[in-house]
Amino acid sequence: MISRHWKGIVKPGLADQYVEHLKTHTLPELAAIPGFISVSILRRDVAGGTEFQVVTRWASLDAIRAFAGDDIEAAVVPDVAARMMTSYEPRVVHYDVVTV
């Protein structure tokens, strides 16, 4: 299993709108991709807005490729979401999930 990590900072006052975007657009799209397993959305207030860390779990790198394209480390940030942000990481980080 692969864990995909990404962070972005949403403009002040737009955190709930961003969460709604995730619920109504991003998460249904992810759920439709074979090999998508789950998502965790973490948030915290920071200077300049609300930071979100999105952690998705996937069955394989091929499943991630179906979502992200050939450059699997490129962040996938739709324009509507990018307009809500002050900044975001353009690259993601992948981890192999180790169970003990």
C-alpha cells in the first residue's frame, strides 16, 4: 500500500468552503478510481490561514498514476481549489505503508 501526502494553506475564512469542495468534488472522484483505498484530511490554523494535509492511501503506484498522470509526484490541484489557497506544495511525497 502507498500513502500519498500533500499540504496546502487555504486563505483565511475559506477553510470550510475548501472542505466542502473536497467532500463534493475531490473525494467522489477519488472513490471512483480503482485502487484508491482511503483519505485522511488534517487541518490546523497557521499564520495566514488554515493548513491542510491530505493523506491518501492507494493499492499501488499504478493506481496513483490513474489519478495523477505519469508524473505521480506532481500535486493535483484543480483551479477552483488553487484559488482558495495562499500556497501549496507543488510536489507530493509517497511512502510505502509498513504494518507492524
